Amino acid sequence: MRVTPTRWAWDRVTWSSHCGNCIANCAYRLYLDDGRVVYEEVSGDMPAYDGVPDMNPLGCQKGAAWQAQLDGGDRLHHPLRRVGERGSGEWERIGWDDAFNTIADAVIDAIEAEGPNSIMVDEGAEGGLLTSLAKGRFVNSLDAIALDSNATVSDIHLGQWMTFGTLLGGSSADDTFHSDVILIWNANPAFTRIPYFHYLPEARYRGAHVVLIAPDYSPSAMHCDQFVSVVPGSDAALGLAMAQVILDENLADLDFVRSQTDLPLLVKVGDGHFLRESDMQEGGRDDRFYAWAGGLRSRWTRPVSRVSDRTARSHSTSTEAARWISSTARVPRSRPPSPCYASASRAMHPRAPRRSAECTPTRSDRSRG
């Protein structure tokens, strides 16, 4: 047995990956000496498909660094208890029994004083899929509160969930190459999507228009055709302003939005909420919505019922008049800009919402890219 393994001395080669919750899950060859990783490299043998660049090398520095982190000085191997002021960095090592007893006492005190909902558990960004199972079992047994692990690592997509009814969507990363317009919203894929980032410049080479919307000029910005600097907190206003431009100028693919989004669902004129089965009949469900009869078949994941104009009017006395949501979203061009559009305009260049919505690259844009 070698006392000090070296990079170029190994006795076995195997396959592995790194973070199980990473969307890429890159394949790596691991070179081991007496069971210890001494070197690793990306596989580089991902298959190629006609019409798109292949995914190779499919790896990143973050994954390759796991080898060093196994024995790194920052890795915790035992419990620590803070002994100084918060942020002072003063800790002391304690035993596992002491740590478990301290946590158990705190949990019992919290339940007795405020109830189980006063306990919140966050597994952290390095938790991963395996620790989430243990966290879930612990939290459920106590009836405590747990933060969504996807939200912890900024991977939760509320817009996707609210609009399409699914947590994740879309095709594989290489399909980015086929896009004509790519919006990068509050993201920095040059640092956070390293294995797939090459598809952005490759898509631009094919002719795609790439827009980055963010408060900061990140390393990804230099690879985009258009950078929209927004004031933190103004994203919703910008999004609504862009939606208004798309609807006002008939840029929307209405067949798509009617069949794939929540736009065909009926809303109540009085409060703007979706018309639900519970509004139409006693004991009705809250997760069943309505759309106009005669329209395209909805692919909304939750149950959708079809109602006619006559049916909606017959219930207007007991519920409220309903209207197709896309109709309520339209604003005539003769009217002044909506408050959302005005708010967005004050938070960025006045033409930014319109140019972002239209996404019409010019020759000068290309020459600067």
C-alpha cells in the first residue's frame, strides 16, 4: 500500500458522478489507489445527435473539486458548538451525544412553549437528495416546518408551477440550440450551468437572440445580445409590461397559450381570481377550474371543466360574472401605459420592456455581440 497516493498512480478505475441533485449528473472516470480517489476526469463520450452540438465534455470545476473537498480543511467531521458571538467564528468541538442532547432539549422546549410549528428545519445547499429523505422523516414525525430544498439552492420555479402546473418543464439542454430567443432571467449560467453553457453561444452562432435580465452585469452578460439591468424587486413589473406589449401588438402565439398555459381559464371579474368548481356548486373542488366551451383542449394538469357562455351567465347571480383571462389582460393601445408598465419604465430604460418583449435583434446588436 502506498502511504501517500499520487495523481498518476492508481490500482482501479471506476465510474461515478457528483451532486445527485445537479441537473447534469455528469459522468466521471475515477482513478483510485487503495480505495482513495487520486484523480478524475469527465467521460467525454456523450453521444451526438443530428442537428445539435453534442454535450461533451459535460463536466465542471465544481464537480471536479469534490475530490479535494473529501480531505479539505473546511469539511466538518464532528459537531461544533458556537461559543462566541454570532459571526465571530468561535466554536468548540463537542461529542455526538452532547450534540444530540442539545438538539433534543431545544426541540422539546420549543414544542412545549410554542408548538411543533415553531421548529424549522433547513438542510442547507449541500444537503442533497439523500439527506432530504431523513429530513422529511424527522420533520413529519414532529409536524414541524421544513424549507423547500429546491428553494434553498434557488432551483424552485414558481412561474413554471403557476403557469404550466408542473415544477419542471422543457426538453433536454441541447434543445436550447434550436431556440430563436433565449431569456436568462436573474441567472448566471456561465457559473451555475457550466456543463450546458456552451449551448448559449452555439445558439447565438445559429442566429438566436439572447437576453439577460438581472440587476448585475454578470459573467454571462458578455455572451448575450441584450442586457437589461433591472432594479431589485421590479421583475414582476417588467414581466407584466412585456406581457402587455406581447398582447397589444399581437405577438403572442394564442394557440399555444390557450392549450399550454392558464390563459384560457375563466376569472371572476369582481376579484380577478380563477373561477373554481367550489364557486359554481356546493361541495365543489378548489382545484378544478373552468375554460370556455369550444376552445382548444387544455393540457392543464389540474382538472379543467368546459362551460359555455350561457352557463357562466346563469351562475353570475350566485358567483360573479366570469371572463376569459386573456381578454382581461388586453389593454387598448389608445389607453395610457398601465401602472405596471410605468413602474417598470422607472426602474429601467423606458424602451427596455418593449425591446425585451419584441426581441428583434439589429445588425448593430450582432456586431457588438
